[in-house]
Amino acid sequence: MFFRKDYATPGPGIDPNAPEKTGTARFVEILSLECPTLFKLNLIFLASCIPVITIPPAVYAMHCVVRRMVLDQTVDCFYHYRTAFRRHWRRGYAAFFLTALPLTVSSCGVWFYLTGAMTRPLLLAPFVLCSTVFLVTLLASTYLYGLLTTQTSVRQALRLALLLGVGKPLRAVLAALSVYGTLTAAALAFPISAIYLLLIGFSFPCLLGNFFIRTVLKQFGGNRDENQEN
């Protein structure tokens, strides 16, 4: 069936005795194995976002499925997506508002204080503060979803995401460019990018972003058993 994988049927996969690939080779390997799943995931994600209010748990569920790909775990796209969406929707809303709210408020503050600072230099101080909040939140958000796919509590995940965003910024920058950068480019190119957005415009950036931060999360607790299995 389209939404189900038959794991009892022999097929292409990763040789367990082969040395683990890294870098670009590893990403190409994941992409070649999970390309059909990425198409399915993108369609399921878009369908579950139609009510609009379901966008936060939909984003979280997509990250849960993609994390399984990155960790080389078996993926039943529809089952794992539905499980994460239905059982852990609270985490989806928590992650969404913990990132969307400070990003929105700080970006408005950056624009407001930067405009005012041209005539009133004292406004540079709140401008710097808003810029710092925006940057830290942006970097931390790339780690937050990955951490929340584990048994880590929301509070612990938020604390660790902030620490990693500041302490491991390079991977976070690459992940942010992969997700926010590609989505912004696709939005600016719409409607030319409509087919891309429909097929892999959300699942592929999510995979790429999670790939960049995978080693950091493995090192700092992101390799625990994923909670959507419970």
C-alpha cells in the first residue's frame, strides 16, 4: 500500500556490516533510501495542515518521522506520523509557540528600534537586545524539535536547545539555512515553486536540517528512544 511499508519483504537497504558513511555520502544514502517516503510525508503534512490550527502538531510529527530517517530507524510514514500527531500534539504546540512567539516579537522589535535608532541613538540598546533574542531563538529552534522527539521534557529540551544554539552555532546555522532559507526562497518564488512545495518543499528541508544537527544531538542526549514509539 502507498502509506505502508512491508518490512518482511527483502529489498534495498543499508548493509549492517558496511562501515558507516559520513557527510555528503551519508546524506545521499539516506535520500536514496527514503526518497519515496519524503514524497508521502510531504503530502501527509500538507493534508494535515489544511485546518490551519493543526499546523503545530503537523510540524512536530514531520520532525519525528524525519528523525527516524536520520537515525537509520525503520520508517512507516503514515503510522509514525499519525502516532506522533495524535499522542504528542502538546509537544507540537509547545515547540511552535516557544519559537514562533519570540521570533515574531523580536523581529518586530528589530524593525521598530532600527528605524527609530536613526534619529535616536539610545534605541540601539533595545535593537541589540531584540536582535540577540531573534538570533538565539532561531538557532535554538533547530535543536528544539529534535530534542523533543526524545523522552526529554519540554523544559529540559528548551534549556538544552538554548545552550546548543549558543554553544554549537555552526550546525544550527546550517540547519536554519536549510529550513528557513529554502522555505523563504520557495515562498518568494511562488507560484513557480508550487510543484516543489507540493512534492518535497517541506519534508526535504526538514530532512536536511535534521541531518546537519544529528551528530550534535547524538552527543548531547538526542539519541534516546523516541517517544512516539510509546
